[in-house]
Amino acid sequence: MSEPIPVHEAEQRIRASLPRFGTEHVAIDLAAGRVLRQTVVAERDQPPFDRVMMDGYAIRLGAGSRREFAVAGRQLAGMSGEALADPAQAMEVTTGAMLPLGAEAVVPVEQVSRDADRIRLHDDWHPAMRQFVHARGSDCREGDTLLEPGVRLRAPELAVLAANGVAEVEVARVPGVAIVATGDELVDVEQPVLDPGQIRRSNDRALAAALRARGFDDVTLARVPDDLAATTATLGQLLASRQVLVLSGGVSVGQRDLVPAALAALGVRQVLHRIAQRPGKPMWFGIGPDGQIVFALPGNPVSALVCAVRYLLPALEQALGRVMPAPERVVLDAPAITSPTLTCFVPVRVHHDPAGRALASPVPAPTSGDFSALPRTDGVVELAPSGAHAAAGTVATLHRW
């Protein structure tokens, strides 16, 4: 049996082996949450004209100390530009309107008194050149790059797409994922009565929820018994129809850990098996004969979720072409158990001190099979091999559920 490899080496091997999923074009209204795979440039200057920023009156300042003006007309949002040639005149304007040609400043409506078609500036108001004018092209110029491939499309990005006429957008194709639970002891959640030794399937539901929360919504669930022929047959069918296989259980060294043998028989190339970490040491990863991505996670619930947030989810987002954000860092507010030889992943609850620092309170699971406390946590911190404890004040990377 090979020695377990360090966490950083496992991450590097996985990332170096990943294919890229393809792309597709979708309507902008279906693009929320997807990963952009095109460059988006400004179709014109933004704003495309000198834009009024306040409801009020556009004036010229060439008249120096003039305080009274005749109202010459109105310039509303959406109207074509009017001209203001006479310095003794003002033009009523609304927020978002084009600044009338020749106008040099906007006086807010609350800073004037109006009598019929004449306005007078309040005595304590002194207009300044270009006041409340959003200058043409001050946000961006035509042809400027606004969005680059790899960003996840949130509300701000969708606003940019819409404002620049991108009605159809090229995004990463979301792969089909199969989650396979292994083991004779597993029964469906709907089964009303359990025999001694049986347990309800839960890992597949947890993994599916984690995937769907990241936008991987084409997920199917399957189960295989502890039988090599049946396991091989089911996995073969799934490899033919799905781009990603995620297995739970069957990857350790017991008599019923049949997954590695079944995958080898199907031509799946092993990239790694066993990582120097706790929990989750037995994890297996490989690439199928047609580029399928295969993660075989341990069967213990905490181990499976740890491996999912540390390796599975980041890998699939990389395969989408997403530019990954910087790791989230937190400070331990209490000691946490570590190992001199293994990277330890410790469940934590995150909160903030009065100064705004993100603090992590360890909530260690008694065993890798005990997941009942996980709903009270936000994720796990990654603690490098060291002594017996990581001291309070240690800065660590947080992997959120």
C-alpha cells in the first residue's frame, strides 16, 4: 500500500489532471450563478452623455454671481438634448437626464425658490463648476474590458451584461453529476423500519446539497451493493452518461472496499489514493477514459463532507473555468487538536469580535462518523501537521460547508 500524500500535493495532482467542461450560450435571464466564459467590453461610453445626478435646475456659471434665472424649459430623463445658450436662463432637469448643451452645473431643487417661471438660489447655496454632473465616459470608455472569463455571474455582473446589450452570454456548461452510495447496510430515507445493522443513506443527500448550492444542479443519485460485478456494471453505465462521478464509501482497505478495483476495470486512471489528513485519509481520485472526473470519498459522513469542500467542489469550479477567490482566513479563539503527521480538518463555528476579526470556535467531532453537531458549524479549518494542539490565535484557512 502506498504512503498517503500531503494535502498540498493532493490538491496539485487533482488540479493538474482536470479537463475543462465545454461552453454554451444562454439567455441573460438564465445566466445567474453561471461561470462566464467570454470577455465583455463596453459597447459605448458610460455614462453615454453628461448625466444629471439630482432633480433640479441646470445653469451656466458664466454670469458669475447671478442668483436669479428664468426657467426656459424642461429636460427629462430619456429626452434628447436641449441647449441652454442664455446665461440668464435655467433648464429644469431630472435625475438621469442629459445635461443640456451649454449647462455647467446642476442646482438641487431644494436649494432654490420658484415663483412661476423664475427661480432664485438660496442665499447659502453657491454652485460649483460641474456640480452634480456625472461626466460622459467617467465610468468606462467604449471598448473597455468590463468582465473577463472566470467570474461567477451575480447581480452586479448581470447588470453589466444588460447595460451593454449582451442578451445571450457564453457560460461554462454545467456537467451531469452522479453520486453513488456504496454498501449493503444502506437503505433509503423513506424506509419506515430499519433492520439491525442498517442505516439510512445520508452522504449522498449531503453531497448533492453541497453541489447544488454551487450551481451543479444536474445531479442523480444511485446506490450499489458490496459486490464487485454489480458495482462495476453500475459505474460503467454512469461513466457513459455522466461527466462527474462522486462515490461515497468503498475506498478504504477492508474486504468490501471494492471501488478502486471496479474503477480500474473500467479504465479509470488513478491519480491519487490516500491523503495524509484527518478525517478523510482514504480519498481516491481519478480520470475516466473519456475525461470523466471521478472522486471516491470515504463513507464516514464527516470525512465525505470534508473531502467535498476541500477537493471536490473547488476542482469542479476550476473545471468550469472559474477564477477562484483567495482562501478565507480566520483566527482560532480556542486551541484545537492537531497531529504531528497529518493535516487536521476541525469543524468550527465562525463569529466576529468587536474589531471585526473573523474568529473560529472549534466544535470537534468525536469521530468521523458523528455528524450530528455539524449543523451548528460553518465549515472546517485546515490545520497543518504540528504538535498536539494549534494554539488560540492561530490563523487558519476556512472551508465553508
